[in-house]
Amino acid sequence: MLVLCTGWAFRYVQLSDGRRQILRFLLPGDVLSPATIFEKNYPSWVKSLTDVMVSGFSRSEVRERCAIGVGAPSAVASTSIAEMRDVSELATVLGQCSAEERIAYLLLRLMSGIAARNVIREHRYPFPLRQQHIADAVGLTPVHVSRVFGQFRERGVLTISEGVLTVFDVPELERLGSLR
Amino acid sequence: MLVLCTGWAFRYVQLSDGRRQILRFLLPGDVLSPATIFEKNYPSWVKSLTDVMVSGFSRSEVRERCAIGVGAPSAVASTSIAEMRDVSELATVLGQCSAEERIAYLLLRLMSGIAARNVIREHRYPFPLRQQHIADAVGLTPVHVSRVFGQFRERGVLTISEGVLTVFDVPELERLGSLR
DNA sequence: CGATCGGTTGATATGAATCAACGTGCGTGG
DNA sequence: CCACGCACGTTGATTCATATCAACCGATCG
């Protein structure tokens, strides 16, 4: 079982015709592929976005700690649950929401993840994603992602530049991106 | 923990503006909401499609059996894994695939589930879904679902009528609906 | 200095949504 | 038994959101 220690990465599915779906962006502390806790050969593709450090627990180690019971069982359970909830939400967003809503949703999810690990001032979030990543995560074209960001900029909702996401209008972003 | 004994049902997410995403169709033997095995208050909506029978295991019962270890731990693990895989696949299909591909995918998934529980002859599958359900599952409009079915019919791929799905051209359906 | 990458922008095409009408079967109440 | 309403599916016309194609720009890098 691998855990991301520093840097950004993402887990994804690759179709043979080149399309890919990014299922989750991984931040420090995230398990690369929670399903492998239960099943050894669960196929799962991960790529790094930035420089990255990873550390590993063996499955037997995890099982042992679960047996002893020092919080490991609940830790395993809660990351599995979080995983389930996240993917279900993603499916819901992809099935039901417009381009704007999808992107807003993704940004909010990322923001809360980033904020949990960094001190955020003035709504400026470190943001290493390329528009291609966003496109692959929300099922849109990079050029359409660019257009949506253009609109967000014009409307004074947010900007991204030089690896920093700056949000001016959090309520508006939440209005669009929270699955009410 | 609730298990479906007879009949069809589905698990879904309801957004406050009326949109809903069907996450999974449930067939006999399926756990209504696997996440509740781990977390008591995991919110999860289920509706029945046909008349239905359900039976319940208490969480303590499950935990006990896991402790004794009569196959229960691996059963819990494998349904959780299957669940993860399914939702991830759904997200991938919703993010990357066209209307035809989405519907083909859904039908193939359902067919394998049905075939695992029934004797299927001449590719005729019992099929209680309304087009609205399909629409909510694959993120399309009911009228568009109707059009896609119309094309499938014209091309001699399949028909649905009177609660029976008949597939004439399985390879074509697989060409469209398997995430290669 | 040219090449490549990432993003932006415009023109156009296309897939799916929307709006609306219609048919059919079915249950319900008169 | 009939008439009506209603749910479900189909079909056509039109609109709208997003994709596609293409050109361009600035930064970065060998």
C-alpha cells in the first residue's frame, strides 16, 4: 500500500483509444490506490504532477496493525469510505452537471484538499494542474476548459496563473460547484 | 446491512433541483449500500423498480462473523472492491463516452448481472427499466435515450419491448460498450 | 534562433437538449 | 362498458452546449 508523502499526483483510467479519465488528484497523505488494500492485483494507474515522495506499507503490515487494532481498522475503513463517496460524487457531477458546474466542483474539491494541508492566505492556492488535467478529470476538451476559465476571469470569480489559483468570489464558485 | 433478495432496485443520488444520478442497479444478492457496512450513517437513497424482498444483517453480526472469519472478511472486501470498480467505471463512461457508448455499456453491465442470476435463452433478458431510469443512469435525456434505442433497432442491434431486452448483435454492442 | 508546450481565440460543426405534438396502452371512475 | 386521464415512448423542429479545426501568442529550452 503506497502513500503519497510530498507532491501532487493523480489516479486515472486509460482507454485504448487515448481517452483517459482522471479519477482523483492525490495530495500528501493520500493512499495511491485504496482498493489495493483489499485486493493485491487491483489495476490502477497513477502519474505524478510534480516531484513526489512515496512511502509504502506492506499488506501484511496493514493486516497486522488491524489485528492489534491501534486505530488501523477505522483508518482503513474511513479512507475506503471517503474514496467511495468521492467517486460517486464524481460520477454524479459527470452525469448531471454542465461544464461550469463540473469545473467549479473540481476546484472546490481541490481547494479543500489543499487548505487541509497548507496555510491559505487571501484565497491563493498552489495549483500545479495543466488545463489538460482538468479536461481529463471533468470530461471536457482543453479548449473548452480554457473558455470556461476565461469566463470565470471576466466575471471576477477567479484566476489561475503561475501555478496559483486565486479565488475572488467564493460564494459564486460554491453556488455553481456544490452538489446541492 | 441490507441485502436484496428478490426483485430490482437502484441506488441513486438526488440533487435538490430535481436531477438525479442512478449509481447502480441492484439485483438479487446485491448489498443495498455497501458503504454502510463501514459507516453507520452513510447517506444513500434506494428505490425499488419491481416488487422486492430485502433481508438485513446487523452491523454487529457482520463484525462478529468477520472476527470468526468464516469467509465474511473476504466477502466484505470483495463486495467493497466490486463497488469501487463499478463506480469508477461509471465515472469513466460518463466522462469519456458518447450517448451510444454509454447506453451500450449500461446494457452490457446489466446483461451480465441478469445472466448471472437467470437462464438466458436466445439473448432475451428480463428488463424492467423505463427509459427514464436509463437516462438518469447515463446522464442523458429520456428522449435522447429513445432516439438511440431507435437507431439500435434500425441497425438490428437490439430491441426492448414488454419488459424484455432482446439482443441480436452482441459483438456490435460490445464494440460500442466495452471500455477497451 | 527555431522548436515545443501551454493557453487563448475565432469559425464552424455536431451531438444532445429542449419544446411540442402525437399515439398507444392502461387503470380508474362514472 | 365507456370516457377520460395519465404514463410511456416516439418523432420532428429547433436551439444550445460543447467539440473540432485552425491560427496565433508568449514563455521556455536546447
